[in-house]
Amino acid sequence: MTRKKKQEVELSKEEAAEIFQMSVNDFLKKIKDFKIPVSKSGNYSEEVLEKYFQKPEVNSHLSKIIAISNQKGGEGKTTISLFLSEALSLESKVLLVDWDPQANATRLFVNDPERTVFDCLGYRKNEKVSVETAIIRVNSNLHLLPSSLSLANFTTAFERDDFELLKDALLPILSSYDFIIIDCPPSLGLGLENALIAADYILVPVQTRAFSVQGLKDLHETIQKIQQRANPKLKLLGAIFNQYEGNRALAGLSETVKKYFPVFKTNIYRKESIPQAQAKRKMLNACDKDTYRSFLELAKEVRSKINV
Ligand SMILES: Nc1ncnc2c1ncn2[C@@H]1O[C@H](COP(=O)(O)OP(=O)(O)O)[C@@H](O)[C@H]1O
Ligand SMILES: [Mg+2]
């Protein structure tokens, strides 16, 4: 039996010049100098060219994965995930992962996504689709991995690996983004545990009008458990005050939160434009430049805390 020859890829002189990063003239001169063979159609075998020229390093990113978590609903996880992603995407490539079955972040961009993050998990022997095929390109720097109610089925670990399904699903795209922001569900449990095992950092939004000390304590315990057992590199970025109202904030708020988490310098104030932008399905920069500026501040603080 004869083995089938590997499919040959042929490049035109223009394609080759681009791939190996030189001008077409320089390329043709080198072809002549090195006596590189040309095909009948006037093209060049990529395999042969690779022996003579080095491909430049592809511009690769190394994702910093940040889980935006708090098991209470209404703290601002989705809001901060969304507008922090918007602010970071000004200078970096960002993937926003909607990791909540309520799919609030998803609905701001699409009504009924064909494929969602749940399909990328291969949970309980479901067919696993590749994460790239589920991603929606909002713009060149901001992409979304959508969610849907089907994620609500992801509640019980049947196998040990079930704690690492999100981490595994994200592996193929780690070098495609500078930041991966995970908008977590409002519960402790398998979903949150998956997010904290996949993440490098955790950021905790705290709604300052009615925050729950017990809630912060429980979250802190979950984080410690994950750090000790499954993800020692998980770092606490800190708590961020949301719906902040300056002097009207609860007395002792800062001191209490600081017992569990470092607190960001940037506060996100209570602003009507935030729910309004979401109702209009608009990004914040297009609705309220002033409030957007506080997310730019937050993005700057996030970058400085993780040194990027
Ligand atoms: N800083 C803010 N000012 C005004 N409204 C806010 C602010 N942050 C969040 N909201 C609103 O509060 C509600 C809950 O916020 P959300 O981000 O969905 O919380 P979570 O994802 O934690 O459940 C949403 O309607 C959102 O528009
Ligand atoms: Mg939410």
C-alpha cells in the first residue's frame, strides 16, 4: 500500500512574502539566490519555503483569566463584567464568557445563540463543540462566549473532571486573548467552582446599599477551598464597590469588606445610565462617557494589579 502524500500547500509570491514578512522583490531575489524551485503554476511549496525562511512569531497573547464572582444576585457581576470588558478592549483583546444560565450578558448582544458555552463542555458525554465555533465577535477586540438556560443543567459533578470542564474548554483559546472575563452565576456550587478553577484572578463586586457579611464570608471560604485543593495560583484581585453613593454608604462598609478582600480604589457609583445602556443594548461609551470613565479607571487599576 502506498502512503498518500501529504497535501502540499502552494503559495503565490505575494502570499509567501507576507507570511515570511518581506517585500515581494526581496522574496524573488532570495528565491533566485537560493535556487528555490517554482511550480508550473508559478507558486511555491510552503513546506519547501519553511526550510529556507523562518516564520515570524505569531503575535500571541497569554490570557489573564478573571472571574467576576459573588454568589448573591444583583451585586453587579454582569454590569462589571460587561463594562470592564468594554474598557479593557480599548487596548487589549478581550473575551467575555457568559457563565450564568440567566444569560443576561448574552442577551445584550444576541437573542438566541446557536451554540453556547454549555455545548463546549462535553458534560455528561454530550457532544463537545469547539469553543471557537461558539464565540461571537462583537467587534475586533471584544468577543463573547454566549450562554443559555441549558447551562442550568450543569449543577452536579458526576466525574472528577467535571470541576475542570470550563478550564479545559478555554485551553484552545488561551493564546488568542489578553483577558478572559468570566461573568459568574449567582450561586455557590459547580458553576462557581469551575470558574474559580479556570481563573487566575477573582474580582468581587459588592453592592454597597445592602451587602451581606455572611455572603462575603462564604465566598471567601469557597475561594480558600479552591486555592488549597484545586487552583493554588488563583489570586484575589479584590472587591469593588458598586452602586456606590459616597457618604451614604453603610458605616463600617470598607472595614468589614477589608476583613475578607482587598478593596479597589475605584468605586462604581450608582448611575441610571447603567441600566439604561443595558436596556438599550448599548455599550457604555456610547451612552454615558462620564460613567464609562470610571470603568476605564477600573481597567487601569486591574492592569496595574496584575502587571500588564
Ligand atoms: N452602578 C450601578 N448603578 C445603577 N444600576 C446598576 C449599577 N450596577 C448594576 N446596576 C443594575 O442592577 C441590576 C443588577 O446588576 P447586575 O450587574 O445584573 O448584577 P448581577 O450580575 O450580580 O446579578 C441590573 O439591573 C443593573 O443594570
Ligand atoms: Mg448577572
